[in-house]
Amino acid sequence: MNTLFDFNGVLLDDEHVHAAAMAEVLAPLGVTVTLADYFERYFVFDDREAFRAALTDAGRAPSDEEIARLVRDKEPVYLRRVATEGRPYPGAAALVRAAASLGVVGVVSGALRHEIELALDLMDLREQVAFIVSAEDTTRSKPDPEGYLLAKRALTARGHAPRAVVVEDSPGGVAAAKAAGLTVAAVLHTSSEERLRDAGADLVVARIDELSIERLAALA
């Protein structure tokens, strides 16, 4: 059984950190993003598309250069805050280790690669994760299936069938994985059960510590 994990909101409780960093960077431009706005509209996107959507919603027409600058400006703000405000979800590390004992584990996320690697090191999971598909690897963020299609290619390149169980937390992430032909278990860390089921989740649990390796294997 191969397993693909989303990162923010699944393994690491840091979506509120991303929201705060995004709001901090946008404030000098007169653009306000509340925590409620972030979870309602932006958290499924990678940084590029989140900033593009926020500025468009504010009536601006951002250039690619402005988007790139905002992504660069957000990075040190996020890293400064996540060191004290981010926290792994209870049971997340144990599930990744159990999944790695049965097959290949990958991370498919809209986060930047070094952000993912930093947190994996803090959780002592770098050796358990065979590959990462990050924001730098894709041109389209979830709900587009590009990231999960790249993960299927990564599995094939390692000599495995391009099949996996996905663990997601957002409707857009669920939709992306389903569009890539994958089975999805969803956790209620950041969204409602209704939205996750509407997006196509095959299984929904309240927290990742309720998602045993046996339940994932049953889905597979």
C-alpha cells in the first residue's frame, strides 16, 4: 500500500500560521485577509494562487512580478512564526511511520519544499518520506490534479503501481486526488464533513489520530 499525505492541515497544524503570514504581507497594500477569509477561500491554494485570488478579490489586477514578490516576502514571515506557532497533529508522525512500513510514502502539498522539509525534520520523518511534490513542482494548485498526477509518476519511477491512498483535509485537495483517480481519506482538521464528502472523500474522520493504518489499508 502506497500513501500520499497532504502536508499543511494534515500532518502539521500551521494553516493559521500561513493565514497570519499572508495577512501580514498584504496589510501594507491595504488588503485585509481574515482567518475566516483564509479558510473559506484561500487555504487550498499554493502561495502564488492564494495571493492572486486575494488581490483579485480586492479589485486589483496583480502582475506575475507582484505575485512573486509577495511569495518571497511571505516566506521569512511564515518561517519566523511557524517555529513557535506550528505544531504536528497528534498521531500524524506515527501514521506516516506505519504507512512507510507497508509501502512508499509521498507528500503532495502546495507548500514550498523547504517548508515541508523543515517540518519533516522537526517531526523526525525525513527518512520515511520517499518523495515530495511541492509548489515548485507544479504550475497549477489544487483542486487541479497536477500534483497528484506527478506523484503517480513518481511511484511508477520507483517501480510501483501508480496507486495510493491519499490523506487530505480540504475539499480542493480531495477533489484533486479524486480527479487523479486516487482513493481519499479526509480529516476534519480544517473543513466540514459535508464539504469533504461533497468533494468525493471515500472516508472522513475527525482527526488523523483516528485514521489507523488498518483503515487506510481497507480503503486501498
